[in-house]
Amino acid sequence: LDFFENCDEEKKTNLLDSLKDKIPEFIHTPDGAKLAIKLIWFAPVKERKLIVKNFKDLSVKAAMEHYGHRVLLALFDTIDDTVLLNKVVVSELANDMKKLIEDEWGEKVIHYLVHPRDGRGIDKQEIAFLAEGDSNPHSKKTQKDRYGQLYAGITENLYPYLAANFEQLVFEANKSNFVGACLETTSKFDLFDRQVPSEARKSCNAAIVEIAKKDFVPMDQEGFHIIEHPAGGFVLNGIMRCDVDLPEDERLSVALVDGLTKQQLGSWIACNKGCHVLLKMLKVGGPKVVEKVKAAINRKHLDNYKSKGAIVLKSFLDGKANK
């Protein structure tokens, strides 16, 4: 690594020639991964294609390594041939979604494909280091196009996995940040226009509705209801925050009022987090959602609750809160 960082262009080219087909073999240490990344930045287009091809059948292994996973992030940042990258690396990752999302480093790789350079997925120092490669002379494709094409390579596998395992991911695996990030709409901080496929979002909403249908017993020792679970309430509010940017049939607030009975929705006033979720529905929901939520809330019962959520919900219903 020291040699590469301090030698001239000719020696760098010679080093690249001797190592370009061996990169997956030395990414297991901090210096090895850093050298691999710098070689990727330095490599011309032809050599980059060879580097990518050498990750065939090794991408999942690399993604689950403390240092190796960073090399994949550098490939995502740098390689213009996204067709090749999707074929060799991303498709391999997509086919092992469960293993990767359950793994500390693997989750970071999938998160990066959904949200590149996101401080919730990797730390700021790592983002700053990866950004050093942005000025390399051989990458011509815009970040928007590159990241968008790589994201398209995982959507078919990612979202069915989320929908089928939503409860386990949020309640047991502590993946609420990851799940919420996957279902966010594009914001001004995103590097590409990430569009969650419509049917994928609907299937995730349907999964949430099925979990929310369970009888709500406040402070249930058998296990918190999604409305009272710390991670559950976080995910619900995070996903619903995006409802204002979505067509009505893709909104979680609409799926909840259509899928739950008046009694089920109304029972949520018994806990602080439930009141906050109902408040969020009133704030982001269209006329149908607002009408159904208001109809579900028994005001007499609500007046008996003194949680912070109940107080702000009452205030909002009385027109005293900031809408």
C-alpha cells in the first residue's frame, strides 16, 4: 500500500498489472482492502472489467467481510459497466439476500445499493474515503445513472424478502433502520431517484397490515404489538412520513385504514406510541384516512388517557396543534 501511494504512474501500472486478477485474494485486511480500492480507482476501463469478473462466486463472501465489503462499495461507486457489475456481483448478492441482511457487513452492502453514501449505513469517515475516488479519470457515468441501475438489480429479490420477513426483521433482528430506509421515497439527500416498485411497496404494506391486525394488549408481556414496540412504532412513522409523496394506493396510511377495523384502530389510543401513529395518519392522510381515523377514535376514552401522545392527539383533534 505504501509503495502504491508513493510510486510514479509507471510503477502503479506495473503493480496493477501484477495484481488485477488477484484482488479478491487480498481484501481481508485493512491495508489489503485499501490497496484494492485504490487499484480500482486507478485502473482503466479494460482492467476494471477484469477486476469485476474475478469476483464471480466470491461476491457474497466479500460482502460479509469486515474489510472486504468496502471493496464492493468502491466497485459500486466506480464501475461504469453496470450490466457487467449486475451480472457478476449484484445478482449474486440478490440471490443470497437473507444471509446478507442478517450479517453485520452484508447489511451495509445492501443498504449501500439502496442508499449509497448514507450515514445511517456506514460511518462518515468511510464515506469521506470513498468520495476520494470520485475524481478518478476513468468513471464517466453519472452517479444518478450508475446507482439507479445497480439498485434495479436488487429490487426483485429485496422487497419480497422484506415483505415475507417484516416481523422478524423489525422485532427480532433490530433492522428497523434498514427496513425504513428501503421503503423511503427519494429525498434531496439521495444520489439517485430511487423508486420502490409499486407492487413491492404494496406487498410490504400488506405485510404490515397483517401484523397490525393482531389484538392490541397494552404492555403485553408475551410480546409488544407493533404499535407499542419501540422499533415497530419507529418504522410505521418513518414509512408513513413518505405517504405524501405517493399515489393513494401505495400509501401505508390507506392500507391501514382499509385493512383494520374501526375497533382495531381505535384501540391504539391506549398507548403513547399508538396515539403518535394515529396522529401521523391524520397529518399525512388524505380525506378518507382522516375520516376513518377520526371515526375510530372514541373521544370519551381518549380524554381518560394522559400520555404525551394522547395529549398531542387531543390537541390536534381540537385544532390547537400545528398541522
